[in-house]
Amino acid sequence: MRTLKQLNFKNERAIIRVDFNVPLNSQMQVTDRTRIEAAKSTIKYILLEGGSCILISHLGRPKGKDPKLSLEHIVSTVSNTLGEPISFCKDCIGEQAEAAALALKPGQILMMENLRYYKQETEGDFNFSKQLSKLGTVYVNDAFGTAHRPHSSTAIIAQFFENKKCFGGLLEKEVLAIDKVMKKGVSPVLAVLGGAKVSSKITIIESLLDKVNHLIIGGGMVYTFTKALGGKVGNSICELDYCGYALQLLKKAKQKGVEIHLPLDVLAGDNFSNDANQKVFDIMEIKDGWEGMDAGPKTIKKFHDLILKCKTILWNGPMGVFEFSKFAKGTISIGESISESTKGGAFSLVGGGDSVAAVKQFGFETKISYISTGGGAMLESLEGKILPGIAALY
Ligand code: AMP
């Protein structure tokens, strides 16, 4: 892995692929600057080393040159976040773009227009990538959130830079955090998997069986397993087509020496809403008219004890319908237990979609070792895939 420190940036124009695909409100203001904050240290490092920065990113999924998705809307937020002036170029390739990039002096930052104004970006077009490469003399990829896409700016462009390409600071941190679980996990290694459906997590589960000692299954996935084991699931979410797979998986885990932990009890609701009446059931005995919505009290205690014994913990997917406050306790408790275990020296990684949202919503951000910035990219890494944006840097 070639990192920022291994390249010389003095008098170089660094093309930095950042992930500034940030949410905007109707006044075109940035409503969450997490992704901008995440790229800050890479940009600052290159400026301090005497280079200039050319920021390239996509924003949304424009069909053609949609002014609503111009990166110009975010220039002032990026500038405020970095505490540096930023100039903007209304294109990302071509004469105007190349001239603006060439005019940059060390210490200056230029942001280019939305890469996805060109369909060639997502097509991974060779010529478009070549044109992009002309903007700078060095290529840095710091966009973990799009590293799983074989796009021009994330993967194809790298071939034009031979040795003058490297991981940005954020990409490096993400890869090291994944490696700490998937390659160098200190035993006992635990994965906590939740979320709605077994069918969407199969590849992750399969890949994790070779990496972990313990696997907690939570959230809506549970009921496909309990149904397969002969339990009563009431109205709970259950994928009947996957019951056979669930049984196979339990068998495979046993063969590999992985302990699978299912909940002992469940907090159910009599309808899918925050106003539902609540009742606790044994996990195998959910009555008709009730659906499992969150982990029950015995489960919370059981999972807490296990989490405290583990030294490496990966968490993906909520333990219940945490969007409803009445059914958020299981997810909050898992966050608390992982935080406590982390305080005691465990390494914890939270990645992929809703669990990251939950961690932020319930205030565990500073208590977890690493929170991934990339949803799809993190999930594909957990599936054991080598991401094209990362492969291209080697
Ligand atoms: P995923 O994207 O697969 O990680 O799923 C996240 C979603 O799973 C969240 O929106 C949760 O509300 C949902 N979820 C978690 N537990 C349950 C459950 N017991 N029943 C229905 N949905 C659930």
C-alpha cells in the first residue's frame, strides 16, 4: 500500500478523488458535512507538503448537466470546513479545466465540476479517464465510499500515474480497519449482524464464517432462522425461501467451529408502528398477531456478556426497528456493550448503512474504534471482495 507519506508532493498538482456526494436541502445547502470532514486531513497534508489540490467528485446521479447537482453548491462549505479558499471550475475535463489546473500554485485548491455530468465517468471510459488524468501530476484516491465502483475517476484513471499514485488518508484508515477484522482479528473475533433480511447478507455471512469465532444474528434476520428450527414467528418478517439456507448455514458454522448466537427472547409489537402494544415472547414462541421488532431483555444481557469477552468486534445492521423509539433499545444496548468492550481494549468496527446511522443517532461515535464512511464499499469488503478503486492503486 503506497500511502501519502511515501510520495513527494512538492510542486506537484495532486488530483484527489474525494467522496463529496453529500446531502443538500432545497436551498442547496449541505446538511451533513461528515464526508467533507473525512477528506480534510489528506487535503491539508498535501498543501503542507507544498503541493496543490485538484478535487474531483461526483454528486448524486445527474442525467446530463443538471444544475441542481452542481458541485458549485458545496464550494463554500468545503472552504469553511478546510479554512482555505477554493476556486471552482465549471467543467472537469477539456481545455478550460486543464488551464485552470495548470494555473494552480502550491498551496492552492481547485474543485472541478461533477464528474457524473459525463456518462463516461460511470462507464469507466478510457479516454475520459485519460483526459481527467491531464489535470494533475499525481493521483490520490481518498473516496472509500465509491471504491467499489469501477469508474473512470476511481479505478481507470490510476493507470496513467505509474508510481505517482497513492491511498489518501481516509482510504488508508478504512482499509486498515477492515484488515484489523478480516485479516488480523485478535481472538475472540465477533461479528454482530442485524438488519432486515437474510437474503441480502448471505455473501457477508459466508465470508465471515472464515474470519470469526462468534456470530450474533439479530434484527429481522432472526425469524428465518427460528422458523427453520421449528419456532413460531407470528407476523414477524420471515423469508420462507431461505429457511433451508439458514439450516445449512448453522451446520456449516458448526463444522468451522463458529458459534452462532440467536436471541433468547424478543420484544414484539401488535402492528408495525411506534404506537404498537408491546409484549416479550420467548424467541421460539411468538403468538399470532404479534411481530418481533426488537431484542428482548434476556437477549440483551446474553449479547452484552458475550460482547465483553471479545477482542475484535464487527457490527453491521441494527438489532431491531430502531427507527421507532419504542423498539430501539436492543440496538442502543448493543452500541453500549460494544462501547464498553472497546473501552476495555477491544477493537470495534461499525460499517454499512443503518448501523452507522444508529451509532451516530445514539451518540456512540467517539466510543467505537472505527466507523466506516462507506456503505456499499464496506459491505463488499466484508464479502471479501477486492474493490476496484483499491486494486488500481497497487
Ligand atoms: P439492512 O439494510 O438489511 O441492514 O436493514 C436495516 C433495516 O432493518 C432497518 O430499517 C430496520 O428497521 C430493519 N429491521 C431490523 N429489525 C427488524 C425487524 N425485527 N423487523 C423488521 N425490520 C427490521
